[in-house]
Amino acid sequence: MPKPLETNSDLLSQQLLAACKSSEPFAVLASAVHPALSDISDKPAAAEISLADSSQGLERLYQFWQRQQPEAGERYWVTRTWTMLSWQAVSLSLIGVYAAQRSLDFSQLVQGFNPQTGVVSGYKNLHLSALQQSHAKTLASTCQSLKQLLADYFHRLQGLANLREAVAMRLVKDQLARFMLLIAEHRCPLKGESLNQLLLPWYQQLQLSSKSPFFELELGPQSSKTLAKPSACCQHHLRQDGDYCLACPKLNRTELAQQLALHQQELQQC
């Protein structure tokens, strides 16, 4: 049987895998990319979120944002809770697949939660495969476990407030885009078109839209900054101290152009 032709996505994956590969322990890799991604196995958090026990951590997380930002309303509380629940697992998935190059199992994941700030950070009981598989199998296995974790979180959250599943998964896509951009900036600078090619298998596995969120903001004759346009609103603007995030989908064309022009000026002055 002839060898399958390599796609652009395959070639880009090989490039990123080569740039990210490391023999460092997974916990070291994760915290190097983002300090909040710390292994808390030996330093328990003030509170924990786990689907395997009755600690009510998820409920406490939602109630925190309900108390902290009463004026923002349910749309903000549930969206903020969801993004807090999902961000670590999404980020760790990318680190596992590209840096550790091992599949991740989230079935027993426990996340740290600070009841004073409402921030979810730190993890334990995250299992990495002992066997090195092909990149495609590693990605598929990790996505399968991530998808199940997100489905379990979503089901639990629906008992507290209403969040449309389509919106929840668009927020996950936004997290994938932002963190892939962060990894690329640290390890293997790539433009938006290439980043989206890398994410196509993730979109397929997680049943997300393949439309690219990336765009280039021109900074000069031969200079640009790759940014990711959110596909779902995080509702931060509903807070009394809130505003619209960069390239928020709720901005109209005029507002978006004004916001990007201001951001362009800020970047050019750096």
C-alpha cells in the first residue's frame, strides 16, 4: 500500500513537535508555559473541584462569581464558571500533545480552586500515557478524554444555570486558539494560517467549526502581530468594571476598527 501523502497540517505538526519536544517532567513543562498550571499533588489547594467526589467545588465556584459580581447576571456567572472550569484542561492538552508528546487522561482530574478569588489553577491526578504513540493517536486519545471531561462539567453546570452547549464549545475553541498562539510565540513562531492548520485535527475531534479565528494586525511595512478573534463572548462587559475584550464578537465593524486601531498604536509604542 502506498504511503499516504503528508498534508500541510502534518508538516506543520512535525515542525511544532520538533520545536516543543522536551525531556523535562510534564509538571515543569506546564508551569514554564503558564505559571498557574502547577502540579498541586504535594501542596493541596484551599479548595478543589472534582467530579469524583461530593466536595461541591463546582457549585462553590459558580456561587463565588454570583456573589462577587451580582450586577453582571446569570449569563456572566455561568460563562465565567465554564471558562474557569475548562481553561486548564484545554491548555494541558496542548502541552501534553506537543511538548510531552504523550496522551492525557482527565478521568480523575482534580483542579485547585481559590475560594477567595474565584480562580481555578493547579491540578492533580492527571495521568499521562506511559507509551509513546504516533502524533495522530496521541492527539485523538487526548481529545477523547478532554471531550468527556468537558461533557461532564457541562452536565453538572446545567444543574446550576443555563449555558448553550454550542456557546460552551465556542469558548473552548477560543481557549485552544489563544493557547496555541501562546505556545507558538514561545517555541515556534507561526502565522495565523499555519496555526489554524495545526488546530484542524483538534476541531475535528472536538466537533468544532474549522473557521480560522486568527488574523494579522499590521504594525509596519514588514511587521505584524497574529491575534485570535473570539468566536463567543465571555460576557466580561456585563461587569460594572468590565469592558469588551479585544476583537469581541459583539462589537460592530466601527467599534472593532476603533478598538484594533488603538491596540495597534499600543503595540507600535512598545
